[in-house]
Amino acid sequence: MFTTHSFRGLVLATGLATITSTVAFAKTHDVSMTAVETDIVIEGSGEKYAAWTFDGQMPGPVVRVVEGDTIQFTLTNPATNKYPHAMDFHAAEIDFLKNYRAVNAGETISYTFVARKPGVFFYHCGAPPMIQHVARGMFGAIIVDPKNSKAWPKADREYVLVQSEYFKNPDDVQSMFDRKFDGVMFNGGIFKYHPFVTGGGKLDAKPGERVRIYFVNAGPNEFSAFHPIGEIWDNVYESGNPANKLTGVQTYVVGPGSAATFDVVVESAGAYPLVTHSLTAALRGAIAVLVASPDAKSQTLMPMVPWKVTVPQTEITPAPGH
């Protein structure tokens, strides 16, 4: 006979099985980065910038995990550097005094956190003056994919775009406080994905594909009004969380230190600039052209061409099935 006691036992057993299954699928990722003070090419003419970076690239490597995964993070500040550096993950929920403290040249720091919430999040150096460390290139994106892959439509292509301000003199901290930027970049380059300027590349897609843009605003100061010229965002997800969905959005504001995920489906072949509609920023570098063509080739998550980085781009990928 199936009694009430049996029913309760079945419920408890089912719940336990669900919890066990969730834990079993969670993974632990060892993520290590090195603070590298180096020159970075930021413009098609070959102009260089005296940057402070993670792993020698600006933005730093894309970290990608799945909701519920554990990240064991280590930051190394080599003895060859001149300045203290740190790491602040917006995807983490941990004590910042203990974990986000600055480490001097020749030191290492390690900490662990669980990526509990899905989305796309900012990471950056928090060493003082933080405004200078961010302006000089110590920032990047971490994607936390939802553990339920059906929480949103499947994307045909994905790109990461990180917006940041460029200050010609990276030692002029007062200009950073005064918001006197000289340009605005996507992924560490002025007009990096604008094929109609010197040395510019582009973002590729095929007509009808769902293109997903993981967008982070590194700042350090300016808001972004992200807009697809000639298109409308099909969906916008605040902080990249599938639960925070807006539909049919023309322009969406992303503040400094924040992020959002944007879906667009381009029906026809052609060029579709993705810009911040703060025109003083767009016309000084923050334009990325999405070119829809039937013969579009595949590209990496954060294309670094045409300007090469000093070390290979790295990425922590999610578990199979996500």
C-alpha cells in the first residue's frame, strides 16, 4: 500500500537525487592570471599604449563557467613589475578586504568562490588608484552560463565586447578624474571592428543567425548607450541573466562596472554598426560593425584581430551541454 509516509519518503528521495545531480554536474576551475605591465597596440596605425594588463592582453582573458561552478583563482604579480595589482570579480560573493586586496610585485594571492548567479560580469583590478588601473587595461569579462541551457534561445554566434575609455597619458590620473578621455575602445582598440578605417576588422554573421553580444562596460567613468544601427535588439538581458529579459529594445544603457547580454537577429545581408549612442564616445572609437553575409566565417568569442596580443587569448569553457 502506498502510504503518506511512503509519499514523503519519495519526495525526500527525489529532492536528494536532484541536489546530488546538481552537485555532480558542478565543476571546479583553476583560473590563474598574471599581472603584466606592457605596451599594447590600440589602433590600426600601430599606436601603442603603456598598459597594465591581465596575461598581457586588454581586455584580459574571457573566463567562462556554468552557474554553480567553483573558481579557484590565483593572481601573480611578478617581481619584474613596478606596481601593486589586485583582482575583483563581480561574479563573486566574497569578502573584498581579504580577497581583493592589492598584492605587491613578487607576490601572489589566491581565493575561491562559487559562481551562484548566471550572467556576464565585469572583472577588474582594484588596487589604488583603481581608476588608473582600470583605465590602463586591467579589466575583462566572466560569463556564467545558466545551468539550464534552455533558459534562453540558443545563439548561432557569440561575441564579447568590453567598452573602455582611452587616456593618451596613462600617468595623468587627474584627467581620469576629470573625465577627459581621448577615445573610447571596444576590446582594447580604437575602431577595432570598423572595416572602413585603417586596419579595422569586423564582426561576422550570416543573415538569419541569432547573434549574442556579451557586453561589459569597464568605464572607468562613462555610461554606454548600446545601440544596433539598422536593427533592434530582439532581447536584452540585464547583467546577462536570462531572468532579466527585455524585448524589442532600441538602445540600452549600461553603466560603468555593469554588463548586459544582447541578442540580435539580422534578417538581411549588410553592415550593422553596434555603437554607444553617446556620440562623443562612438565617434572617438566605440563602433563595431557587424557584417551579415551568406559566406561569413566563424570567429572567436573575443576577436583580437587585426591587432595581435603579446600572448595567446585564453578562455575557461563551460561544461559539455551548456
